[in-house]
Amino acid sequence: MTNELQLLSNDLNVITAEVKSYQQIAGQAVFEIGRRLKVVRDNAKEYGLEGFRDWEVWCAENCGFSRNNANRLVKIVEELGDTYHPNLGANALYLIATLPEPERIKPHIVPSTGEIKTVNEMTVRELREVKKALKESEQQKKVLQEELEHVKNENHKEVIEDLKRDVEFKQELFEDERMKNELLEQQLYDTEKQLRKHEEFKRKLKSATESKDSVGQKISATTEVSEFMFLVEELLQNIAPVKYSNAIMNISESKVAIENLLSVVNRVESWCKEVRATIDKNNVIDVI
């Protein structure tokens, strides 16, 4: 046996227990170191440091941690606290701490093996694979989201353009309707004006017609009366000699002939009275 083997137990169970114990101590050490670095960083002036740069110098010169390593340890404490398995190393813990919080508590498929594991069960290599896969998935999701937003924006633009065209079309329709209404109102006004003129013309025409009819009636009446006068004159000329005839002179011998002649004379006298009465009546109306 070598000296190293002589210093360790020859019982495998003991060796296993010792490995787990040191793993636990290493995991706890990561959190304890990170917690102390964080307290000093967040309260630098209380520890005699001026600020963040002094804190980085202290980490490097006094504790042996580079700026990146110191910030990684603080990140582990800030994100995980002491909730993760203490046997994980700083690299594994940092990879878990930089995962999105929802991804830390659910199982994942390891791309290289296809195994399903929780983050606490993965090696550093497996964590890196899962983290890379999640990052690629997130990038693809981001690209798809951007494409979706682009499509939405294009659709929105199309919708907006459609709405603008619809508004413009409705405005044109409104303008057409307004112009039609104005034209109809003007036509109605012109029609009413023409109707008023037509009614006035009809009234004047009726008045002129009535006046013409009145004159015509007077002319016609005068003509008829003139003709009647000629007939009466002709009648008088024809019957005037009768009064001197022998028949009239000798009629006294015939009673029947006298009665017949008197009847005719009476009828003529009655007609003359009616004509005179009509003439007198018309004269009174004209005077009024």
C-alpha cells in the first residue's frame, strides 16, 4: 500500500461517507463565503471600505477571489440562499443561480443523454447543456414573439388602413348625400318657384279668359239683339199695313176673328212687357 492508502480507511462505506461529508462541507462553504462577501459589499463603509472598487480589491488581495468569482459567490447567495443541496460546487450552484427561477424547480431533459433530471441532480456539464438549450429556446421564442408582433402590427396597420378607407368612403358618401340634398332642396325651391309662377299665370289667364268671355258674351249678345231688331223691324214692316187693310176695317162683323186678333195683340204686348222688364233689370245690375 502506498502512504496515501495507509492514511485512508480500507472500508468503502467509510470512504463513501467521508466523500459525502466533505461534499456537504464544500457546499456549505460556498454559501457561507458568499454570504460574508455580500455583507461586506453591501455595507462597505462600515468595514472601512470606500465603495465597490475597494470591495473588489479586498476580495482579490485579502481573500484570493477575482472580481468575477466574488460576484459569482454573491450571486449564488442572492438567488439561492441555502435552499439547494449543499454538496454542489460553486460552478454548479452559479449555473443554477443564473437560470430563470421557474426553471430551477422543475425537471429538464438533458440534451446529450435524453435523461430527465432536476437541476440538483445534474453535473456541471449537464447544467450547461440545459442552460444552453433553454437560452436557444428563449431566443426562438423571442424571434417567434417578434414575428408575431410584426404580424400583429402589420395586421393592425391593415386594420387601421381599412378603417381609414372606410371612414373616407363614409365621408364621401356623406358628402354625396349632402350635395344630393342641397341639389334636391334647390330643385324643390325652383319647382315651387315655377309652381308659383304657373299658378300666377293660370290666375292671370283665367282672369283674361273670363274678361275675354265677358267681352265675347257682350259682343254675342249685341249681335243677337241686333239680329232680333232686324227681325222685329222686318216683322213690323210686314204687319204694319195690316192695320189699314179692309179685313181689319170689316172685322167687326166676326166676333171670333176679333177675339183671335186681340189674343195675338195681347201676346205681343205681353212679350214686349217681358222684354222691357229684362232690359230694365240688366240696366240696374250694370249700374250697381
